[in-house]
Amino acid sequence: MAYEFDFSLINPANMKVLGEGMVVSLEITLTGVLVGIVWGSILAMMRLSSVRPLSWFAEAYVTVCRSIPLVMVLLWFFLIVPQLLQKTFNLSAATDLRMTSSLIAFSLFEAAYCSEIIRAGIQGVSRGQLFAAQALGMHYGQVMHLVILPQAFRNMLPLLLMQGIILFQDTSLVYVSALADFFGRAYDIGERDGRTVDMLLFAGLVYFVICFFASRVVKRLHKKAFI
Amino acid sequence: MIEINNVSKAYGAFQVLTDCTTQVAKGEVVVVCGPSGSGKSTLIKTINGLEPIQKGEILVNGTNVCNPKTNLSKLRSKVGMVFQHFELFPHLTITENLTLGQIKVLGRSKDEATDKGLKLLERVGLKTQADKHPGQLSGGQQQRVAIARALSMDPVAMLFDEPTSALDPEMINEVLDVMVELAREGMTMMCVTHEMGFAKKVAHRVIFMDEGRILEDTPKDEFFGNVDQRTDRAKQFLSRILHH
């Protein structure tokens, strides 16, 4: 009953194609994490703001994003954003905007998750720190930028990195827009050679190895940060 | 210097401050005492607008703290404040703690700020700790750095919110010594504290609060010398903290 894995699939030509796919996956992950943290910080501060409309907007944004499956958001963006961009910038219908729309979708979605982590991080910094910074005469922006956020980020870095690892796994969902990420490429090769199962097993192993070691690193960081 | 006129404040239905009126003149040292929950800390935090008030007005150096048009940040930069739990910035070194406000708020150059910061650090006897982080210092040392940080802004007055309450007994004096020295140099000070020895030594007036009201606002000699004239509540409080 043993399944015969076709090791000949692991050849240089296939690896090159898979490597290109990995670059796409990493590109989406990195963009998602970076934009997610920046936009997420802004959302978190809006949510904590005493200006009602701002905090309502942020709360609604986060609730909506957390209540809809990511794959649906990706599909919507895949269907809507290209048309929108083509109309706004007068691009020809042939321009490939799958990558752009995926990047936008992931970034906006990721920001919702990051903002909740960041909000908890900000609230975890004691109120006395806020008072001390204000008592020195800092205005709100300085208080946040110089005193609260650096401490909050130090506390939540492990959580944000973990979220990044989850995002890396979620990038495989871009297959709905037929974008050739690592997973998509592996699937394509499998279909072409009639060895889909082998390629998917291999792709799964790669995801596992990367995420496993990344989480180990994060765990170590976590221990360091809390000593 | 500081004028508090008919100040009232409530958290929802809970009245924290009721009709408080007092003033601190330039160069005066006023000690505020009273049982916990009497509103002392809240009162002192209203002076630089950290706690907003609902009624009354507060003037600091002629500026109305409660006027929405007042630049609160600017006003706070002129009033030093020391907290019960020190509140040094844990992610910065001692030197950075001492220079952050000077550079970012007062616009001083880094060299000028460092120079000033180190001088103050020497004054509180901690020059050798300049490159450490707050977590590496004892509570008493942290509080002395916090006083130096407040002084680095060249304040016109200093507010102390129970500066020794979170300290181990053997560290209380090193902080009080710095405060006594400051008082003798003529700094305008308002101190929430239970250290009656400190009050006897340097205070001009003692304010006694209970349940959000100022029950006594008396010259020091009168407060400690003529105990029979005190309100019953103050007598009770004094007898509890003085005879242990």
C-alpha cells in the first residue's frame, strides 16, 4: 500500500519554477505584514481615539474583515480592483493586475488583524507612562511615537511575527486569482506531469519546514523579550 | 503660582473632588495628606490637566488650565511632576530619559540636553548610572532619576504624587533628601505624601483632605503644634500615622 513518491519531480527545472513562485508568496507576505502593521497601527489608534466617528470606523472595519472569509475578499478584489484601476488610470484591459489586487486585499485584511494585536499592545502599556509623557509636555503624537508605541511593539512583536507566519500560509489562497505563487506553481507542475499528489505533498512539506522554523525563532524572541 | 478655585470632579456618580479651593505661592512648599481615596492624587493631577475637572478653575502661573484654548502641552512642560511608580521610560537609558523631553519638547540640542541631564544626575547622586536602563536601578534610584527628569525641563513648580509610597523603607530617605534640598532652594512644591517628618521639616502649609474635600488648609506649625484645634477627622488620621 506504500505510496511511491516520484523523486524525479525534485529537479532543477521544477525547482526554478517553484522558486519563482516562492518569491511571489514572500512578496505578498512581506507587503501584507508591513502595510498591515502601518495601517493596523493607524486603525488601532483610531479605535482607541476619543473621537467617536474614528473609533466607530475602525471598529466596523475590523469587525467586517474578521467576519468574512479571506478567500472571498481575495475573489472580490480580483474581480473589482482591476476594473477600477483600469478605469482610473486608463490602463488597457490586458494589463495584469492580479498581483496588485492580491497585495491590496492581503494588506487591508491583514491590517484588521494587526490592529487588534496593536490595540492590545497599546492598552498593555500602563496609564502612568501616558501621564509621565504628557507631564513632560509632549503632545499626543509624541506620546504615542516616542513612549507608548515603542513599548507596545516590543511586547507584541512575537504576536505580530506569528501573524506574519499565518499570513504566509494564507498566501496560498491567491490560487483563486490564478496568480502563480508557490502553491499555484506546485499545483501546475503536478497537473502537467500527472503527479499532483506528489507535488502537493512536497509543497506542504516546504510550508511546514518554513513555518516550523520561523515559529521556533519567534518563540525564542518571545522568551528574550520577556526576561 | 498655583490657584485652585472651587474645583469639583466626579467619575460618573462618584464624587472625587468637591469644591476644593487652595493656592500655592511662589517658593511655597505645600504638603497634601489624608486617607487613601480622599482625592489627593486626583487633585494634584488636575493641576497640570492630567485629570480634567467638571467645575471650578485652576490657574498655573496665570494660565487657566481648564480653558480649552490653553496649550496644555506647553503648560505641562513648565510644571514638573513626579509619580508614585516613577514612570521612567523603560525602553530608554537613564540619559535618554533625562533628555527626551528637553530635546523633543523644549527643542534643545542633544549636547545641551545631555549636559544638563548629566549635571542633574550628578546632583541626585547617580552619575555612574547614566547608561543603564531604569529596570536595572533600585526604586529609590529610579525615583531620584524621575525627579532629575522633571527638573531637566526647568519647571516653575514641582508636583509630587506620593513619591515615596512605592519604595522600600530604606530607600525613602534618599528620595526625601533630594526633595528637602529642592525645597530649601526655594522651589515651589506641592507634595502628596504621608511623610510627616518631611512636612515638619520643609512644608509651609499642610492640607488635609477627606472624601474629596479639603478639610484643613493650615500653616505647618499650627497643624502639628496645635493638635487640639484640628478637625476630628484630621486628629484621627494624625493619631494613626504618627504613633506607629
